[in-house]
Amino acid sequence: MNPKKNLILLLVLLVAGVGYYLYDVKWAGEKKAEEDRKAKILKGVDSKRLMRISLQRKEAPFQLIRAEKNWRFVKPVDALMDEDQQEIVIKAAADLKPHRRLGKMSDISEFGLDKPRMTITFGLKDENEVIIHIGDRTPTREFRYASIKSNKSSIFTLKISDINKINKKVFELRDRAIVSMEPEEIQRFVVEPKGKNPFTVVRKGKEDWEMTAPVKDKADSTEADGVLSALKYKKVLRFVKEDPKDLTPYGLDMPVYAIRLFTDKKDKKDKKGDGILIGLPTEASLPVRQGKTVRQVVHYARRISGGPVMLIGNDVVKDFPREPFKLRNKNIIDFDVDHITRLKLERTSGSIDIKRLAKKKWDMRVTRPGGKSVQVPSRHKHIDDVLWDIKWANAVEFVDEPEDLAKYGLAPKGVNRVSVWIKKKKEGPEVKKSLTLGPLTGGKKTYGRLDGSKRLFAFDKKDFDKILRSSFQLSDRRLAKIEKEEDIARVAVKFPSGVEMLFRRSGEDWTIKHPSGRKANGGAIASLLTMLKDLEHEGEAKEGPRDFEKFRARVSLEDKSGKKFGPITFARGETKDWMFVKEGKGAKVLRVKKSQIGPNLPGSADALLEEKKKKAES
């Protein structure tokens, strides 16, 4: 093979490849970009080069300039621009382009361009400004006629929807945050309600806060973050006066409330911050939807850094903390429920000692005063519930310096005691945490104290009752102790009419053994089993309307191993909240909640059968 010839062929291929890249890739892309550039009013200028936007119109003209970080108004007010609106306006300005070019026109007054309805000016870095005159609507009322000042007679149309992204009210475009500080940069804030002691919280981590005054305590992070979020993201409803000389008419000379925000954790001379002052309440008619206004209670307010007097909503002001308690952490014992190895509830009537045997298995022993310990079957669901109730029980009051414990029902000692044993790791230590609770005060709340703490707390009656449950409430009271519905292999149902039905599981379906000739309604049987799996009684019924002779239904179950459940007989007759049952052949009448049964108990044999298909008419 000729090496010289091969070299020539290689050079030809290389030249062809370069030509393809230049003509079909690079230059074609540049040509398309040039066409797109010409299609835009701004000649394809990058939005980053946009330095000024002004809108001249009959009502409320404005001018915006690019500042160091954000855009801001210089006319008619000195104010920051809303961040979301800023993005919309800048994008709309950069993308503004003609919908249709009409060409040169001798009389621009026919298009309303001799006296434009509005003029938009775009100031560009290192380039001449672009001035767009906007005139009348087109006959379709979807567009407006427009021209560029440097070429007034060349008319084109712009979409009104594109124009309206810029042609907005100043109030809509300006920053309406109550305080324009990012929540993440605030390290400390002080709340100052008039006539009360101020209180301070300090950031301890990304999601943790601590109260440092008037007491040192863990703060409620959700509440603390909520204050900062409200100041940043709740909107001002109206600006009343831009730069008032006299604050007295608004009650801002002596504010009734203040929140001071700081970017440092300690009181330093070079601290940076802002905040809000709240003045007098008033009423104002405010828009709620198009054309509709409602008179509302609002409050005069002003940033600590100065600026306009504004109106903020009553709902915002009402939610601000007035007492230190609102910002304090109200959780008393914090733990992971899965780490609990033991729970003990002690009352004057006896104690309940519950020890974990396995993941969802517990040993519960009940001891009466002076009596022996008796084992009672427990149900994991109820024990899990009470552990969550202890974890999430929130204090409704704190007493930081209690003087007389007897006043709170805790002397000489409390009448109730709750203890949990926590083990975070399999080989780690087991830590016991206990709290003492006094009796209910006025039937509304109970005072308590965590072991090792001087401070007292109070729980309301609802939490008191949920925590100090009885052994009966924690026991396993299910009528059919089914662990898994799919383990049930046989279902027998009898009705007072004498009809007896027998169903057997066949994979995921059910077959009917008696009466034959019909197809089982698998969905109805599944609903019945789901209900029976969780159905538990609430104790013996001493009285109530019930008829076991003409019962509703009698259900018996058998699992794959041959274990039998029932029969459970559902009596005819009920009250508003209760139905009545008998378990097995016992004489005890038990109450069950109607809400647990719902529509899942079949009222007749047909409810457990598929409907017969009607024969097609000839």
C-alpha cells in the first residue's frame, strides 16, 4: 500500500470533518442563536447585563436598579424588590419578543403610539438603553402594538400576558416580608412584650434553640423557627406611610410588642440585626378575592431598622409568643420508643410492671397493694401507644422555683409514678428515667417532677389519663387473637334464619363448601377477618338491648394449624356506641364499640356471596 496515498486520504478526511463541524455544527448553532437574538427586543443581551428597568405609565410609574445582591426600587419608593417577582420580571424582560411585525407605518397614531400608554426602558451595561413604547390593544385584545423609540415607525405586536409580567403594581413587586432577614442567619432573638420581662432564645445548632433568659432551658425549636419564618414569609398587607416623622398616631412611639433579631449569639457592639415593632390595632378593608374586600383587624408595625409604617395581619400578631412558656421545650422525657426495655406505672391502687421480651412481645405483671404479682396478657399495640403518649406528653405549665410541694400535691410524696428504662444499644447501659405525678387539681391538670430536677411541670387531664392507663386498658382483649389474617383457613358463619355457611381458603381466594353452587365473595370475607383481627371488648355489659336468640351472626374460625377461634355471637340490638357479643359458650355479655365493627359484619348470607349474573335477554 502506498504510504503517500494514505496520508493524502487522511488529510482529505480531516478537512472534511473540520468542514462538517464548522458548517453543520458550530456555524449552524451560531446562526440559530443569531436568529433568536434578532427575534428578541433586547437583541439577545444576557439578563445579567440588565442594570435598570423603568416603567413610565399614567398611574404609579416605577424604576428598578440592580443592587449588590437584589434588585430594588429607586422610584416611587426606596425599597427592595420581592425575590420571586424579581425572577419573573427579569426573565420576562430578557425574553420579550415581537409576536408579529407589521413593518413601517406612516401614521403611528392609529396604533396609539403617538401618545403611548406606557414606556418600558431597559438600561444595559456597556450598551445603549432600549426604550419600548406600548400603545393600543389589537382587535383580538390579546396583543398590544409597540415600537422601539429609535425606530418609532416600525410597528410590531407584543403579547399582553408578557407585558403584564412587568406591568404590575408597585405593591405587588416590592418586598413585602415583615423583616427581610433570612431565618438561617439569625442566631439570637429577643421578645419584648410591653409591661412584661423580655425573653431571649439563642441558636445552638441548625435545628436546636436554647432559652437563656429569664430562665435557662431548652427551647421549642418548632416554635422558635416558626417566629422567624413568620417574620420572613408572612406578607405585609398594606404600606401606610413610607417615612413617617411622627410615630405616635400608630402607637409605634411606645410599641406594645417587639421582636429583635441578631446575627450574633452574644451582645456585641458590632452586632447586625433588625426586628419588628408592633403598635396599635386598627381595622382596614382588605381584598380577599377579585373585587371583594373584607374589613379586618390589623396592626400597625415598623421594622426596627426604620422604613415605612405597615399593616400586618391579626393572625400573625396573635401567634407571636407573649410568654416565655410558649418558646420553652414542653417535652418532659425524650426517648426512642424502640429503645424502651421496661415500663412501670405506679398508683395507690397498685402497680403495673411491663418488661420487653422481644420486639413486639411483653410480660405484664400487676400488683395490688399488699398482694401478689399476677401476670396479665398484654397487647403490644396498647403498650406501644402508652409509650408514645409518655414521649409526646407536653407540659402546660412550669414552676421553676417551687416553694411548697404540698401545694402541688407532691408532698410528702406524689401519688403516681412513671418509670421507663432506656437502652439505646444492645451492649450499652440501661438508663432509668422516672417522673412523679400528683393528683388531678380541680379535675383539670396534675403537677409533676422529673427525678433529679427542681422544676415542676403540669400535664393536662388528657395526658394524665393517657399515661396512667389501667391494666385492663393495656391487656389483650381481642375476641379472636389472630396474628395474621392469611393464617385463617376456615370460616363458618351462621345466621338466625338457620343458614350455615362454610368457607375454605384456596390460595388467595375462598371456596364455599356449604351451601354449594354459589361463589364466595372474597372481598366480604377479607373485610370480616380484618375486623375480627382487631375487635376487642371493653368489658362486661351489665345491661343494654340485646337479643342472642335472634342474633345477627355467629362466626367461628380455624387457622392452618387447626387452632379454633370462637364462636363469636353478635346479638341483635345496640345502643348509639355499643354492640353486644358473647365469646364461646360463656354466659358473659361483652360490650364492643360499633365503630370497630362498622359495615364489615354481614347482615345476611347473600352478603358473603357473589351476586348471580342475570341471564342475557334473548
